[in-house]
Amino acid sequence: MAAPHYRLRMRDSIPWRRVAVTGAASGIGRCFAEVLAERGAEVAALDVSAAGLEAVARDLAGRGRRVFARAVDVADGEEVRAAFAAVVGEVGELNLVVHCAAVLQPGFFAEQSAADFARAVRVDLVGTANVARAALGTLQRTRGGLVCVASTAAVHGWPGLSAYSAAKFGVAGFCDALRAELAPAGVCFTTVFPLLIDTPLLQVPDLPPILRRGRRLPPRVVVEKTLAAAAQRQGRVYVPEVVRVIAFLHGAAPCVLDWVARRFGLPG
């Protein structure tokens, strides 16, 4: 079955002229940067990988698109603040920030080091807060939007992903709180809950069993649906729609998901 396609209702036009994307060197973040640049936005690409950013900028330059690239570790609040100050100085006030930077840090809790667990929380959760704090001023001035990529692991915790689930649950709750806090200022928060997406994040050794099953969707599916939702200032995006069912079951019948975790999430 072909992957579904989601299109903006503006014939591929976008309502944002200046956009920053974190995690832009690969995966979903790179796809966001490419699609937004293709559709006319001036894009600031941010990632911890300087080499990856160079490749993205070179590729887009070959298509006649200019990208402002800057290496930054989202877990370092001061680095993030300086990076966004440089972006605004170079590109101008931002209309949209898309935050994709994350690490997976898979592993069963009893076997995982405290350092690995802490890294997931530091990059995925604290990194999200760092980006939101650094971007808040410019987004308030433009009444813009912040897109944060969470995960289905933010809907229900899965075996072998305790660190990632803890961090991404935190991301989802953080975005819920800020969505309400900043609505009077005109800033929109859109949280994205993807399932299995074909990105380098899932191309690492020793993936837990729960991530080895099921069809992986291309990143473009996430990007298309998210941009369509963000253009309409929607608060949550589920990709694919079955994640909405998972979210419902987590609230209504979590024992069903617990059974799935025992059946498919543990080594056979």
C-alpha cells in the first residue's frame, strides 16, 4: 500500500517566510528543511553535526536555495541562545521553529547506564525547553509557531525505550502547558506524534523488539501532514492516524497496550 500524502490547502504555498529547523542534518529535520526551502522559506538549519549541515546546505545550494547553517548542541542552553540570536540577526524574525533534534538511547533500564538515560533526558527534554526559551522572543514578536516532534513513545511507554519514553512524555506535557500559557500571545504550539519513520534514528544496532516491527513511513509523510496542521494552527498531529487510537487506548484501556508491550516488546 502506498504511503498517504498530505498537502497544504494552498497549492504548496506556505504561510512562513523565515523558519529555523533543529535536527536538520538528517531524518525528519532534514526533510523539513528541504521542503520548506523548496516552498520559498528562508531556512536556518541547526544540528549538532557540522558535517551533516554542510551536506544539507550544499545540496540545497545546488537547487538554488540558500540555507543559513549553524552547529549547535540543543542540550547546551547557552549554545542554543547564541545560535538563535545569530539566526535572527542573519535571517530576521522567525515565523516558525521546527524542533526535531533528539536521540533515541535505546536499552532496557536494568542494563542501561545512568549516563545514557540522562543523555536522553538532557537532549530530548531539556533540549526542547532550551529551544523554546531561545525562540520565544522572536515567535512572540511575529505571533509565530513552534512545532515539536515528540513520538508515540510520548503516548505510551514501551519496553527498551524507558529513557526515550520518559523524555518524550516530558516533551508532550511541556508543550501542552506552553500551548495554554502562550496562546494569549499568539504563539501556537504543535506537537507531533510519529510512529515508525524511516530515519537514521531507527538505523542503529540493538533496537528493541518493539521498533523492529511494522512498516516505516518516509519522513515526507510527517512533514506534509505537520505543515498542513501547523498552517491551520492545530495543537497535535498523529502520524499515521493509528497513533490517535493508541492515545485513546492509553487513556481508556491501557491494559491493551500493556499486553502489546509484553507480546511484541520483549525479546522472544
